Amino acid sequence: MSFIAGYILGLEEHSPGVLEITANGSYTAEGCWNRVNASVPDRYAEGYADGAASVLLGTKSITANGTYSALQEGLNGYSSVTANVPDRYAEGYADGAASVALGHKSITVNGVYTAAADSLSGYDVVTVNVPDRYDEGYADGYADGSASGGYTFPPGTAYGDFIDLVSGDTVTDETTGISIVQEIFEAEGTGVIYIHAVGVEDDDSIFREASGSKTYISSKAKVTDPASGTVTIEFKWYYTDYPGTVRTTTRSMDCDFLVGYGGAGHSFSVRQRA
């Protein structure tokens, strides 16, 4: 048989056909196909609908803190959850504040005070009105010191702590033995001349002034620099012819005999001026 005859015979025995497929599966050709038409439907939507229908969902409204389970309610899950748990801060604050007992305290005497002693948790207002008895103590001490001829300050009392209060009286530095004495008197035999003298008891003169036209009222003396013996004197006076106008004069001078007076660690006493 010639090549051409065999080729034609083969074509006649194996003529290709067309296969139409409408369902998933395995197919075997009885001959051969030169074309396959597949038209299998897509069932995704159908499967999704069946799957969604098999799930039981519900809604949940929550008003209190806690743990919630859909299974305990016969559900597969929640499609929506609404939470409306109230904020109880204000309620707790009010309860806490109400449990604290506060009160007012008025204190007129020094001491230690506790709220518990007053059956309170604490004080919201404390009014302190303890009287300052410094003047009372000073007046009593001064009167006692004057009556007994003088007052000696306790050890450790610094010159600067008291001198402004007693600078018009006789102050003695007991460590140096020097007393500053102040006097206002009429010059003997004149009847008109007044002498203002500030000195020490051994007659070293710090300041002396004589005038027939002045009347002296008061004086104060204070050592301002113990290292140099600097003393400051302040005195009040008026012209004798003009008694309504009081003047104040301040003088400062260095006195060798006052070096060391009023120094640190010294002891002091005071007595009322004559």
C-alpha cells in the first residue's frame, strides 16, 4: 500500500470529534477530539448561601462588665455587639469623699494636735491664733530686771539679738567689763546748758555735747562694729525756743576702748538708765 493510501485510511479510522462537558468528571475518548466545550456551572454562590444559612448569629447588648459566650446563648456568634457600660467614677468619688470625715480646727495654744483625737480623718481648715507673748515676756523680764538692779542675759545670747530693744539703757559687756552709760542732765551751776553725754563707767567719753539752745529728750547707743569699736548714737532733741519740732540726730565714731565690745560669745547684762 502506498503512503498516500495509508494516510487517507488512517484519517478515516480516527476522524476527530467534538466533546460537550457540562459536569465535573473524568472522560475517555473513544476516538479523539479536536475540540472540547466545557460548560460546568460555578456553584460558589450556592455553597456560600448554604454555608451562611447553617451559621446562627445574633445581636448582643452589654450594660455590665463581664465575659460573654455566644454558645451559652445557642448561637455561633454575634453579628453586632452594643456596649453601654456606665462610667461609675463619679459615683465612686462621691462614696469615697463621703467616707472621709473632715472638720475645722481653731488653735489658740501651742501644742500637737491630731485629727483622730477629734474623731476626724483630717482638717480641711485650720485657724491658728496663738498670741505672740514676746512683748509680755519682755515687759515682765524688763520690770523684774529693773527692780532687781539689772538683768543678765542667758549664756549664748548674742549682742545683736537684744541691743535694739535696750539701746537706751546701760548695757554691760561682762566679758570686757565695759558698760556704756547714757545721761541727759543740766550742767551744774548754769541752769540753762544741757549736756548730752554717752560714756563708759571709767569716764572714757564717747560723745559729749553742750548747748544752751537745745533740750534733749532721749538717746540710744549701739556698737555696730566690735572689731573697730565703732559706736552709733541716735538722740532726739528740740530747740528750746521751738518745743513743737522734735529732731533726730545720728552720729558714728570709733573708740579704741570699745574694741571687742559686743563680740561673739560674750556675756551681757542691762540695767535701767538713771
